[in-house]
Amino acid sequence: MRIMNRKQKVALWVGLANLALILLFPPFDSFPFTDPGALIFSGFQFAFGSESNEVINRDVLFLEIVVVLVNVGIAWLLLRDAKHILVTRHRLNYQNAILLMVAANLTVILLFPPFEYFYALTNAVLPTFQGFYFIFSAGPMLAIVTPILYIEVMFVLFNGAVLWLLFRDKKEKELTPQEAIALMRELSREQSRS
């Protein structure tokens, strides 16, 4: 029995390439000169080329890694061999559609994270936020609100898992040998009558 097919291997290699790219160009925060106690999101840079006033934003990096791993897991499930899929006629069943929606939601959440202005940063558990901005065009005065980003990701993962379990296809009951023999006799009797 094969552990993975060719498509799953491709998904795994693409996931590894994404992880390498994420680790080579992690998200950085910088200490502003006006307030050295606050961190401002300064974008994605080469890991070994940071300035002295910049540190890697470990929270956002962790979320990126989790989203890539979840998406690789979703791809792994979607690219199973047809004989392992419960509904072979329709490749896109409810469970596969839910997996695709979870992957799309996680991607959108990371592309448009919640931001707040760095001067409004507080130590509250759930800070206020300015809005959702495209990650690559957010200004230097904005900081990512990681607690809200964590809540969004956990909410999507939890709901996706619950929906995936609720919409699983029910396996047909397998017949015992005695039931199979009785069914074959019944079918042969009906066939001989017609």
C-alpha cells in the first residue's frame, strides 16, 4: 500500500518550499526612534539582513507556518487516491469543499491581518484595532494585532474541523457473508422470474 501518491508528493514539496521562503523572509518589527518601547510592523525582509533596531515578529511567523502546514494538510486530504474517497463519482464532496473554504479563509486572514497604529498599542488582552489592511501595503505606522489574528485563525480552524466532521459521508454497512449469500440468492430468483 502506497503512503502517498504523486500529487500528494508535489503538495508536500510545495509546502516545504513555502516554509523555506517564509523562514528566509520572515516578518520584522522595528523599534521606532520616537518610542523605543513600541514595535512597528516593518514588513518582510531577508532573515540575515536585518537592521539593529529590528526583530523578527515571532507571532506572525508562527501563524504563517501554521497556515502553511494546515494548507498542506488540506491539500494532502484533497489529493487522496480516488479509491480512498468515500464518494468516488463526485470528487468535490462537502468535506472537500469545507477544506477548500478553510484554506481560502486562512489565506485571506493572513493577507489582510488586523492592524492598529503603534501609538495606540496597549497591553490589553484584546486591544482595539484600526482595521484590516493588505499585508504588503500597510504603512510603517501600523502594527499587527496578533491576539486578534490568533483568534481569527483558531476560529476558522475550529469551525472548519467541526463542519468537516458533521459533513462526513456515512459508510455503507458491509454485509456479512451470510447476508451476501442471501442477497445473491434473492437477486438470482428475481432474475430467473423476469
